[in-house]
Amino acid sequence: MKAHILQLNPILIPAINEQLAALYTVHKFYELADQKAWLTEHGASVAAVITGGHTGISQALLEQLPALKVVAVNGVGTDAVDLAYCRGRGLPVTATLGALTEDVADLAIGLLIAACRNLCAGDRFVRDGQWELNPQPSATALARRFSGMRVGIVGMGRVGRAVAVRAAAFGCPISYTDLRPMEDIAHRFVPHLIDLARDCDALVLCAAADSAEGIVNAAVLEALGPRGFLVNVARGRLVNEADLTAALVAGRIAGAGLDVFVDEPRVPLALRESDAVTLQAHRASATWETRTAMGEMVLAGIAQALAGQRPTMSLTT
Ligand code: 8YV
């Protein structure tokens, strides 16, 4: 008999879905009309959960899955999973470590260039026929150069390091903050976020959000200043979104490139209306290449756990 898998988020790669369906009985939780009734009837038969980094899984749901052998996170962020609880239960929680690093770093640089060069406003200007109506060169504002910008990276993990490699190739002096300096990194370490913000032109958030809620607040944005840009490819809740919105509207920072938000998919209207902001729908890892690699890691983690082995990518066992 095939093992039962509870899937909390869709997987977008057909080949991965085919493999899952061939090996397991997959229940798509997000499609169930009555999730509560389904859990009462079938919760005890679920052997594995697949979830997204942003979605995670609540402790209440975990408690309704007594036969669970693995939580496979199709992502790297595990801030929405209670790892201590899973550790206590001896439950492996796997993540797709390393699979999405390059894509997320690519998007961080893309968002930064888009924000400081006004790419989206420029695109709209041409697309809406405004160029023909306003052919004078002064009709679009001059932008800000990216090459050589002082880039401050918040969180020097895999993604932060990959952003540093890319920014360095653009001649950007790099500094960073993290819980502690990294011995293998030559870039300047700045212990306090507010000092990093003051010393850089662009702050790029690459940190885990586990205990860093709202670290980018009004004071940090004030320190970043009216010529400063903020990029977030990590988690929305690293930023106090009300403070960010107020700072953008008042011109206290120059612009932002955001892939993640506090209450996805809801994005504050003021952000959506601002030409100083480039927005993405939490899709930094959403390429065929990365999502395929992530799906394969999810499959591998589940296969290992159900075979009674410790999954290679387990963070809790
Ligand atoms: C994933 C994410 O793409 O890795 C993470 O933590 O938030 C995203 O980049 C998402 O989990 C896909 O399900």
C-alpha cells in the first residue's frame, strides 16, 4: 500500500508531481473542502507532509498527524515550523538547503537594479504610450547608478554570500551584519544593523526571520536615508511594513525592491501605488531549474524518512 502524503502547498513542476503520485497517495490539503473533517478521518494515516517555507505547518496540525515521519519543507525558511517541537517528537524536518541560493541572489540584484534604475516605471512609460506623448528626454527622471553602490547585506548565510559575489562583480563595496563575524569572509562586518544602514546605499535582507521580526524599523530606514534602497528577498516580517510604507511615501528612503511581505498575498496599497517600489509575488526561487531541484530534494527526504533513514537534509534529527 502506498504511504499517504499531505501536501499543504502546490508544487509547480509536473515531473515532480508525477513522481509523487507514482510513489504515494497524495492529498492536496489546499483543495480539500472540509479540512477539519478530513483530518479527523484520515489524519492518523498521514506519513509525510510537504509544505512551503512561507506556509510551514502549525503545531495544532502536527498534533493531528500522530503517524507522521517527516515534514518536507519545499524551501529553505523554516521559521513557520516549530523546530523545537519537532525535535522533541523526533520528527525530521527537511529543507531544500542550497537549492535556491543562486536564484534568490539573482533576484535580489535584479530587484536592486530595477529599483535604482526605475525599470518598472520606465517599462510602464513605454507600454502605456507615454513616450510618444512625451518624447522629450526630461519626461523620465534620471536614475541612480547601481555599479559601485555600497551594499549592506543583512544575514551572511548562503543567499547573503551569493548576493555579495554578485554585488562585488559590479564593483560594489560590501559590508554585512549577522549574529557574529564570519571568519571566512573578507567583507567588513558591522555589528549593528542601524550602523550598517547608515554606512550603505542599499540594504539587502537575506536573513532568517526566526527571531528577527521587525528589525528594519523607522530608525533603520532613517539611517538608510533618502538616497538609500531596501531589498527584501527573505521574509516580509523582517521589516516593519508600516514604517517602510511611511518612509517611502515621505521620501525618507529612495526606493525598495520587495519579493516578500508581512501578510502575503496582501500588499499595502501605498506600496502598490509607489513608483519607487519594485514588487514581486514571492517568487525568488520560482524558476524551472530551482523548483525542479527543490522538488527532487523533497522526494529524497521523504523517501529516506519512510525507509527509516535519517534524511540527509534534516534540521531536527
Ligand atoms: C520557497 C521560501 O520558494 O525557501 C523559502 O523559505 O520562502 C520560498 O523561496 C517557497 O517555500 C516555495 O514553496
